[in-house]
Amino acid sequence: MKITLDRLDNEYLFEAKNERGDKVLMDNNGREDGNVNGAGPMEVLLMGVAGCSAIDIIHILKKQRQEITSYHVEAEGNREKVDDATPFKGIYVKVFLEGDISGEKAKRAAQLSFDKYCSVSKSLDKNITIEYDVVLNGEQL
């Protein structure tokens, strides 16, 4: 796996690109001029956790013939000052599912994703606590 990153302006706007040519714009969210044109790198990391777990959870539920009509995630990172950096201390993910889905299967799919399959979460779990909840058809499990 390889990406490239190129600077697009005279400030902090970057374009990251994977080997297939898919692009992500990243910018400095703390720009003094307020002209932010992309996601911050820490936001991209949160997006990675949300996207990775989404792929796992949907894949697991589809294999179990569960009918997913809607999938939505909210991910929030809590940061803590460490020397000159502000890394994530914890990440909280809330998964919203709708459809003809067993509650037990939904909970188990999320558990398998975050504890076993999601490479992004597994890459972070030695330093960051990742917690999650599942809401199925408007009801928290």
C-alpha cells in the first residue's frame, strides 16, 4: 500500500492520492485566514475508523442475510495535550443501523469489527481507547 501527497497552494492544502488515483483533500483546520479547504489529518483518521468498521459491519451482516436499509456513523475523538502534540486519547463511535436486522447480530458484528477485523482500529488500540454503541431502528442496543 502506498500513497502520495502533494501541496496544492502556498499554505497547507494537500492532496493525498492512493495507487488507484482516489483523492482526499487535507488542510490545516487551524489556518489563521480561516480558509479551510479539506479535512484535517486527525479528521481523516476518524474517517478511517468509521469507514473501516462500516465495511466490516456491513459485510458481516450481509453474510448473515440481514437487510440493511440505512447505515450512518458518528465518530468523535477526544484529544489530550502531550508535549507539543494533541493526539487522540479516546475515540467514540456510534453506529446507526436500520432495516430487518437482528439486534444480537448487529451487536456481534460491531464487536467483531472493533475487536478483531478493523485494521484501522487495531492499528490504534494500543494507544487509544475505542468505544462504540449500536443504535438499531432508533433503539440503542
